[in-house]
Amino acid sequence: MIQIGDIVVDFRDPVQLGLALVGAILIVLIIVMLRASRNNDDPMAPVARQIAGLNDTVRTLSAGQQQLLGGLNTVSNTQSETHAKLIQTMEARLAEVQKGLTDSLHGSTVKTTRSLTELQERLKTIDKAQDNIEKLSGDVLSLQDILSNKQTRGAFGEIQLYDIVGKALPKDSYSTQATLSNGKRPDCLIHLPNPPGPIVVDAKFPLEAYEALRRAEPKSAQMLEAQRAMKTAVRTHIRAISE
């Protein structure tokens, strides 16, 4: 690139390069014509020859410029097509990647939602089981409190006895707390014809002796003592019921 005054000539531009060459050739021809005119009687003859040669040169340069422009256009078109194909390929690939990511994220979201739902259901089941365990623990403690007192334990036994008899027999076939001829009042009196006649049922259980027998070590003195206490308690209850 050169600058002459305010004019800038870029030799990378084929057009400006051609014009510069034509200008240079014209200057050379003018100098040659001036020299030839000094030595020739017909000054126009060399001018005509030079002009003819100049025309040929200009035509040659013009043809070269046209070929160069055609080549540049071909390169430009090829680059444009290649660029367009590259963009289309990248867009297609990007669409595939985006679809794959979307499907993967959707699948992960569905699995996560399903897992969270199942976890919530399991937590609900665990909470419900925990509530039942707490309620059962409370019932067990209440039962222990009932069984630790003889009076409440007797009342609890009577309730269980009435429930069992009431489910097995009609209401007119038994009486509760009936007074016998000897003044005794059993928990339940079952009315049967002779024989065998009325049967007395009383809610009795040797709880203390049973617990001592259950806690005793096998084949130990404590076990023998607990067995004797159990036999004594059972005989006492049998005697009371028979009376």
C-alpha cells in the first residue's frame, strides 16, 4: 500500500493494482514516444504502434482482471456455501444435544418425583406405625398399671370373663355376681340343667406366682421355690372357686 498526496493505492485490490499497472505503462509509453519523435520524421507512427500495443496490454489486463474476479467470486461462493453448511451442521448437532439433555433432565425429574413420592408414602407409613407403637406402648403401660394392683386386676379379669362368656352363650344362660345359697357371689354363674347343674366361673389368676416362675433361672433353687409357690396359689384359687 502506497500513498501519493491524498490518493491511497492498495496493491491487494486487483482493480487498483491493474489501474496502477496501466498508469505505469502509459508513463513508459509517453517517455518512449518522446524519444522516438526526436529520431523519426513521422512522430505519430511510433505512437500508433505503442497505442496498439497498449490496447493489447489493456485487453490482456482486463481479461486477467475478469478471470481474477471470477476466481474471487467462485472462492467467495464456495466459502459462503461451506459456511452455510457448517452452520446447518452445528445447528442440527446443537438441536440433538439439546434434545438429549432435555430428555435426560425430564427422565431425571420423573425419577426424582417418583422417588420423593415413594419416600413420602413410606414416611407416612412409618409415622402411622410410630403412632401405633406409641399407642400400644401406652396400652401396655396401662395394662401393667392395672395388673400391678389386685383390685384393678380383679376388675379387669371380670371384664374379660364377661366378654368371653357373652360371645359364647346367650344372655339368659348365665348370670353375673349371682348370690349363692352359702352367701358367696361368684363372678359368673352358668345355668345348666342337671346334670351337671349350674357351673360357677370366677376370674382368678396367680399373677405374682406366674411372674416369679417366668423370671426364675432353669434348674435352680429359685425355680423350685417358684414352682412350689405356683402350685400353692393354684390350689388356693381352686379351693376358693369350689367353695
